[in-house]
Amino acid sequence: MATLNVMLCCGAGMSSGFLASNARKAVKKGKLDVQVEARSHAEVADYLSSIDVLLLGPHYATELDSYKSMAEPFGVKVAVIPADIYGALDGKRVIEFAQKTAQA
């Protein structure tokens, strides 16, 4: 299976940056073929051609349909990170969530 490319998105990329860092630790520990990046919401469109999954911070839940429409032509799966995972900055669980989202 090819590398799963995941982008985490929040307002300025700060909280998602911490979550991405924890996710990369989980990837390394689990020896998974997953790449994780964090970007601000303003940068998402620039990366749609190079990602498989876009995970939004919970505060972007109301914009989910808009992001799905933007990502659809690229075949990118989009979901909102559950608040408990986001709030705990749980890298392992966000990777599991990304993998499930990719398979949906």
C-alpha cells in the first residue's frame, strides 16, 4: 500500500501542528507508512493534489461540506477530528481516525 498523506487543518496551524507532531511520533513508533502535515485553513487548496486525507479541527465542523466540495475533484477524503482526540492532542488516535477516514 502507498504512503497515506494526511493534512491536519486548523485556524493558523498551531494546534494542529502540536497534534501533527504527536501523530508523527505515533507513526514512527508504529512503523506506519503515513505522512502527517499541519497547515492553516488558508493553505488547504494549495495541497489538495498531494494529500489523501484532510482532517479539520472541530471548530471547522460547520465548514465540512465546503471542504468536501473543494477536495472532491482530488479524491481527498475530508472529516472533522473528534473533539476528544483534538483536545487531548492524541497522535495515535488521530492516525487511527485518518486511516478509517481513508477507507470510508
